[in-house]
Amino acid sequence: MISRAGFRGFAIGIAVLAALGACNRNTGPDESLSGFTAEEIFQRGEYELETSRRVTGSLRYFKEIERLYPYTEWARRSLIMQAYGHHRAREYEESRGAAQRFLDTYPNDEEAPYAAYLLALSFYDQVDEVGRDQGITFQALQHLRRVIEDYPDTDYARSAVLKFELAFDHLAAKEMEIGRYYLKRGNYNAAINRFRVVVEDFQTSTHTPEALHRLVESYLSLGLRGEAQTAAAILGYNFEANPFYQDSFNLLTRQGLQPADSGEGWLSRIYRQAVRGEWI
């Protein structure tokens, strides 16, 4: 059973929410909210956020707290709620703005890791299919790295590591898509440049085995046997069980060749570093 004191508190809370709800029908935010405390307005914002599919109403309350009660604890809490609310509504630019304002104003606050994470998510959640411009992906990587480095002992950092790996892989996929496009059209030098980026800059991505195999294809098409053999040797050393290695091995053996380090080019340098441990 609810005690008399508990019932009285419950009734007061309902009255506050009812009064604030009635304010939605008023035209001016100054007239409707200036008579309530910051805590009362914040409670209404939370209620709207929890019970409504649209976050527009809740954001109005949080923004009014900042305006009516600046530099207070409730203004601080309202700012992080704005960042969250905008993100939930997929209003990523607005979410970024609120999160960055929080970090600028409260850099040492206990909610700063969450604000930094929301800032990173505002880019990460916009990472679209491979065919789109990758500028957003670079931004996502940059801000995810900041979360990982600045707040390493938080759950946000652990989540950021996983998202960083996915975004990193996304960039490699873009390079592979373009490289395959050039390869199919016989533009082997342009294809090699793209596959080289994957091997050198995205070597920990899931696309590295295919990139090495496509280098074997491209170099053989150009008659550059030594480079093709070296690419296959690296592929075999690092990904011997991968189906792409068997494909490369078959391509070479049909021409009487074997995977082996041959030549002094960029692939030979990678071979010496990865296989022989020669870093100088």
C-alpha cells in the first residue's frame, strides 16, 4: 500500500505533469514554462522522451531549461539529454552540436565520455553503403579513436573499438570496390593502386586476402611475374587457409610459377618485413 506521505508525493508529481502538459497548448514558451522549476521541466522532458515516439516535445523542455536556468546542474543534464534526443531522432548534426557544446563546457564531467561517444555515433550512424562518399567514415574513425584514447576504461571505449573496426573495414571495402571496377575494365595500373592501399593502409581489414589475390591477377595481366609471385607469397604466409590463396596459387602454377619473393618493389619490402622480420 502507498503511505499517506507517498500518496501525497505521487499526487503532486501527477499535478506537475498535468500542468506542464497543459502548457503544450499555450503559444509562448516564456509564458508556459517560466513558472516551473528546472527540475519540474526536466521531469516533463524525461516523461515525454519515455512515452512519445517523437522526441520533438521533450527537446523543447530540455532547451528551455538551458535558457531559463543557465549554468545550473539541470542545464548541464539537459544538454546531454538534447544530444541523446537528437541522435534518437536521427538529427545527427544537431546531436553533434549539443554533444560538442557539452564537451566544451564540461570537459571533466562524469558524462563527458558519453557525450564524446554520442559525438562519434553521430558520424558512425551515417556511414552508408560502400558506394557513398567516405568523408563521414573518416570523421567517425577520428572521433571513435578519441573515445578509445581519452576514455580507455569505459564501456564506451569498448564499444568504440568494435565500431572503429567496422568503419575501418568499410573504408577498405570502398577501395576494393573501385579496384575491382578498374580490374574488370582492364585498367590494371589503376586497380593495383587501389589494392595497394588496402594492403598497406588497411592490412588488418577483412579485405586484405582478396586485395593480395587481385594484385596477383593484375600483375600477371601486365606480365609482371615477379610482383605476382611476391603478392602470392605474402598471401600464402598470412592467409594460407583462405580460398583466395588457392586461387592465386592456381593462377601461378598454370604459368609455371610458384609463390616466392621476387624483385625489389613495394611488395618485396612488405614480404621482408612480414615474413623475414627485416624492418630496415
